[in-house]
Amino acid sequence: MMIERHDKLSYIRQCHLLGLARSTYYYQPQPASDAELVLLRKMDEQYLKTPQYGSRSYATWFLRQGILIGRKKAASMMKTLGIISTAPKPRTSIPARQHKIYPYLLKGKIINRPNQVWAADITYVPMEKGFGYLVAIMDWHSRKVLSWRLSNTMDADFCVQALEAAIQDHGCPQIFNTDQGAQFTSEAWIAVLKNHDVQVSMDGAGCYLDNIFVERLWRTVKYELLYTRAFSDLKEVRKSLTQWFGWYNQERFHQGLDNQTPNEVYY
């Protein structure tokens, strides 16, 4: 829904009808400063090495490098990056309380054919003057990246676009596994899966090992591409990722696939 100029309804009344705080409507997001982008990049790189770190550990890690940030600041940065600690917690949190959480369906399951299980995840993309988010949909058996999309926000729309493109190009999986992120528990995402009779599976909150193949993909694409140069905008990132994912699917062999490429296993 959108708030617009109206002859009979004031902005205040429209906010009230939508259940929207006026401060939220009038708020103008501020671009991240250069210093903030440097800190986000550092945290993102460290997360690939220590996914178990929480806000307290990151505050300590920064302090040991001579950078003074508090635990609240570290938690805010983790939220911006879309990362959570993988360490066990006495009480796990649900990213979107109003969304239904589905059970994990892959425990003890033998995955031995393409389109049996797909997985998806979102990662942070650093740029010179800002940042974006990348979602990828992967076939679990072959490691093939079936589709991907970039966005400058963490909403569900670009994830749903990637999902619909994967289904259009490759058919439907039997099971689709994700984490419990709000994008993957959203009504729009679940509706697409349900409409195609796909079983919905979700990891335990914060358990990145349940989606390990996509996590390995992020580590690979970041160290082999995204961290090797400074991208000015998402257009540049998109162009480079188009080439990189083509190479990854067609030419990059995996020891876990008997030195075959994802395309060779998938097709």
C-alpha cells in the first residue's frame, strides 16, 4: 500500500488506517558512510571465518584491532548484513513472528538426484559506495546455481523473482530447504512453493550447517570475485556475477562431485 496526497484523508489519517507510525512514513534512510562500509566489509569477511561469533564477540574482535564499537553497534551491523551467530543459544529467535515456521525435512535423507532438493540463501554484497544483497537458488545434488537475483533491500520480492525464474527454467524440486529468514517465511515465497506442490523445509534457527552447500558458494564467490575488486554499483556486480555463475556452473569442477562440474552432474 502507498500513502499519497488525498483531498479527504490527511497523511496522519492514512498512517493510522495503515497501522503505520508517522515517524516511519517521514523517515528518509541515510546512506552508509565510508567508515561504516569499511566496518561492514570487515565484519562480512570475518563472518566467513567465524560464523559462530555473536555481537559480543564481534565487539571484542573489533576492539582487538583497535576499533572501538559497542555490542549494540555490532548487533546493528549484523542485522544490516543479514547474519546471525551459528552458536547454540538457550532460546532461538524467529525473524518474523507472524510467519509460520516449517519443519526440517532433510534429516537422514539420501539426496541422490537433481531436482530432489533445492536450497536458497541471501548474502551481503559490498560496493564502493553502498551495498546490496544477493540471493541464489541451488540444486543440492549437483551444486548447480539455478537462478540468482540482486537487490539493494532485504525484502522478499527479489527472492520470489529468483524462485519463479528457477521453476520456469528447470521445473520444480520435491523439497525446498531454506533458513528461517523473513524472506523465506513470507506469504509470497511460500505461496509459490505451495502452488507448485513443493514441500517446504527449514533449518533450525541459526544453524548454517543445514544449508552448508550455499554457505560454501558464498565463501567461493566472495573470495574469487566480490572481494577481488571494488564495484561501483549493482549494475557492475550483476555483469560480473553473470560471467562468474556461468563459469561456476559450466567449468568449475568439485571434488565432492568426482571432479565434475555442476552442469555435468545436473544434466
